[in-house]
Amino acid sequence: MMMKTKSTIASPDPALQFLFSTFGILTWLSTVTKLPQDSAMTQGIIEICLGTGAFAGSILALIRGDLHANVNLVLSVILGFSGGITQIVMVQSNRMGIPFHPWISAVIILLGGLFVTAILPLMTRMPLYEFLSHVFVALGFLGSSIGTLASLPWLHMAGAWCLLLFGITGMYYGISLMYRAAGRRIPQGPTLAQLMGEVEQRPEQGSGNGRD
């Protein structure tokens, strides 16, 4: 499929959504399954490669004037570089018999979770599933980081499942962006703002129907 862009730069958002969805699914997979050291090392390298692509795509989106790319830039650093480097160091430490605790990475992830949570009110005009995708990544970051820092395996596991949901919803959004670029659309559903507006309008509609 070829798209004419003339003198403009095409949006990297579909590819970014794929990369971030892959991050979420890989993080979930590495949490629910005990990966052998060779697979864990491979995952760390892959995460750094994905992070490099996501970082470059985020910079490109910023050049295009997309302010939401700031969120993508944060995610690329946390999920790609921080996660990938931590994974590689963890494997090497285990091989050398050196105790290792990923608390530094957990603190970075915690800060990322707080950042995404703080800007959720700005995303109410997105489709509901896309808004929930940001909620899932925020909960995933908070759960996994606090679970690691406080030694709460169940909370860390809950965070991983939230990241899986983030991966699934993000993948759908990326596919919808590709369809939109080709001049076609797939169902998006209502936005959170629309749903809240409907709820707020119902009492007003009820007060004027002669039943008061």
C-alpha cells in the first residue's frame, strides 16, 4: 500500500502503536512465564531495538507538531531503554552470581506511571478504548513498580496484566490509524466526554417531561 505524502511527513503513529503494544505484550509474557536466561537476554536486546524505533518515531511526531508525542517519548524511554538495559544487566548479574534488584528501573517506571496518570484528564476526547489504553498503561506502570519496590508479587503480576490490556487496545488503535490513512475507518466507539455528556444531559431531559 502506497500513500502520497507530497511534501509533508507521514505520521509515525501507526508504527508507534505497534511498537508500544509489542512492549506491553512482551512485558506481560516475561512476567507470567519464567524465561530462560538466553530468552531474557534476547528480550532485553529486542526491547532496546524497539525503544530506538519508538524514540525516533516520537521525535518525528514532535517535529510534525503532535504534542501527544511527548507521552510516546516517555514510553519509549521507560519501556525500551530502561526496561531493555535492566533486563540485560539482570541476566548478566545472575550469570556472575551477583545479587541484583531492579529498584532503579522500578523508580523510573513509577515516575512514568504518575506522569501518565496526571495527564489522563486531558484525554477524555479520545475514543473510550484509547482512553482506557492509557489507563491500563498507567495502572501497569504503577502496579509493576510498586509491586517491585514493596516486594508484592501479586501487585507486580496485576501490573503485567494491565500492560497486556494496554498492548491489545493499542494494537487496535494502530490498525485503525492505518485504515484512516487509507481513507477507510473501523469502529471507534464513543469518547469518554460524549458518555459523560450523555449522563449529565439525562437529568435535564427528565426534569422537563412533565413528571416533576
